[in-house]
Amino acid sequence: MLDTTLIKFRNVLYRDFSDNEIFDLTRILNGLGILIYYITVIIPNFGKFFLSDGFVSPEAFTFYPKSWLFYFHDSQMILVLLFAVSFLMLMAYTLGFYAKWALIILLPIHLGFHAANPFILHEPQQLSNLLLILTLFLPIENHWALKKRRDMFPELKIRESRLILQSLLVYLSLYYFFAGIKKIPDPFWIKGSAVSDILNWPYLGRDNFLVNIIKNPAISKVLTYMTLVFEMSFVFIAFTRFRRGLLFLGFFFHLFIALTMDVGLFFWAMMSWYPVLLIKPRR
Amino acid sequence: MYRLIFIIFLFLSVLSVGFPFSNPLSDLVFVPLRILGIDVSMTPITTDMSMMSDSEDFPIYKTNLGLRIFLKNGKVRDVYPRELDLYYHKLPIILYYEILGYGGDMPEGRAYLCSSLTTLTDDKVSSFFLWTEKEHARYDFNKIQECPL
């Protein structure tokens, strides 16, 4: 029975995914990541982040563009209602119920709240928002959706959809490559102590048994170099037939980071880009 | 094909701002990208942050640091980093000090932080400072930040 299960798992993993399936999967994972962010971070702290003291006044924003929601600053009811609409549209987007229309309504409200409080922002939100904007132009409700619909834009030709997916893959690969190459001048990465140094920093490192194990100098050295190798080799492997191996490596790489460092929803933000690794290999 | 062109342009814009290799393009797209919720120069909690890999002095993750809060009732509270919540405290603190490090000031940021830090205390916060073991030329650590009245 185990053999049968493993074979089924292998068949699912190695099957060809169509481009539309990949677009849908991207939509689902991105929506799921943002939903988790809404449910675990925004909703419990909505008042603090967006009402009363939390709503940063327009004068503060010499560094950031002002949110259009400032025009409703005095009306907490409207802000709550707008967020409720945003949440519902996000659910519809994730589940694929008139996903494209839901996204069109969701985007201005979601970006409005995004800009309303820059103090709660870090990298994951930028990655999610980039994907949200991209999926506006892609067919995202053809396959895995509660309500399958033809895209409102003209249908993509196979060659076009493939080029779009390849460009997403190029972007993801360059993202990793630059993240890796920027670490090279740092002597702590070169001598292999960076992982334990970062985990020792209480602003970032969590306090659990996994972190305590990794602080061992030998283990830290291995993980430090593995991080550099993974990030800088991603771009070279992503365009070969071994690309799906990056799914596993990347999944565990980011899971490991999430378990050992306090980096918010970075794991979900990165996973929502990973469906591009399922691009059909050239035969 | 126009969608592909748009997507490639978007990617190049993001890359040009995040890793400036073409300043005219990055200057042109920086603000529009921010409006689209893509703050490329946002303070990511990665080693890409200037605060984390500043080779002029020392990377901040190689030093001990703590937070000292002065309350309106005269008490002083030392807060350890592990007591801080990521979204309530850590991110605002990092963003605030990154802006100070770039030579800017953000009184509203200070006000926001003072309000956030109140969750750690039993009274309102009158001032605070982030202390580090080592002095850093660029960032205003070890300097008292006054809360607005």
C-alpha cells in the first residue's frame, strides 16, 4: 500500500501542469498567504493599526505616498466596512469565485490599507502585492476555481503564456541570485558564521530548540554555505530539467527560516511564487 | 504580447530600484511602484538592509541591543528584544531608525512608536532609546527619543 501511495504521489508531482493550472495555483497560494496575514495580523490589531493612534497622519508621509483612505480618516465605520469588503473580495479571489472581478475591487482597497500604515510593512507584502498586480493580467480562473470563467482579456496564445511564466521564473531566479550575491562582501557569510550570528540576534532569532541546535559553529557553517549555494545556484537550476527539485529545496529552506526567525509571512509570500517551477519541461 | 511587455517592464522597474543599475529608470518608477504597494526600498528583515550589512562600521546583528523606556510616572523599563512583537514593535523600530539613518526625521514615527510601546508598560511613554553595545556613526542609537506631549 505504501508503494501504491508513493507511486501516486510521484505521478502527481511529475505530471505536466498546464500554464493555466500554474496561473490558478499562483492565485490560490497568493490569496491564501494574504488571507493568513489578514486573519493572524490585521484583524486582531485592526484598531491599533488603522484607527485612532494607529492611523498615521498625512504629515508623516514625506517618505511614503499618502493612502487614499486618509479621506475617510474620521469615519471608523467606513474604514471597517472597506476592510470587510477587502476581506470578502480576497476570499472570492482565493477561491476563484469571479476571481478577476474580485481582484479589481480588492486591489485599490488592499493597496489603500497597505499605504495607510508603513510601520507594519516588510518584504512579504511587497512580493504579494507584485503578484496581485500581475494576476490582474493573467488568466487565473480557468482551471481551479469555484466559478471557472474565461478571462476578460483576449486568450493568451501558448507561446505568450509560456513566455510570461518564463519571465516570472527569471524574476524569481534573479531575486534569489541578488539576495545571495549581496551577502558575499559580508565577512560573516564568507567565514561561515552568519547563520548563527543572525539567529543569536534576538530581534530576529526565535527562542526554540532548533535555533539552539543551529547555533553550533559547525552546523552554522554548513547552513551558511548551503544558503549561499542555494540562492546563487537557483538561477542556473531553474532553467534545467531539475527545476522541480527547487520546489523541495525552496520549501524546506523557507520553512526552516520561518521556524527559526521572526520574519512574518515571508514563507507564504515566497511559496506563492513557486508554482512557476512547475512549468512544463521542454521535450 | 502587450501583457508580456508590461510584465517585463514591471520586473525591470522593481529590479532597477532594488538593485540600482539604471538610475533614470529607478527614479522614474520609484514612486509609482510605491503607490502599487511595491516598496522596493522598504526595510526588509533580510541581510540586504543597510543596517544589517553596513560595512562602514559594524552590522547591527553583531551587537547586543536593548530598549529602554521612560514612563510618565517616572519609572524606567528595560525591554528585551524577545518581548517585542514583530508588527507592533520590531518593524516600527527598524523602520524608524532606518529613516533616521538616512538623515531624515519622522516625528510621527516617534509618536507611533511611543503609542506602540505603551502596550509593554503600565503607563504612557515619555521617551525611549535603543541602546547598542557599540556606537554607530550613522544611526541614532543611544540617543533619547522624546515622545510628543
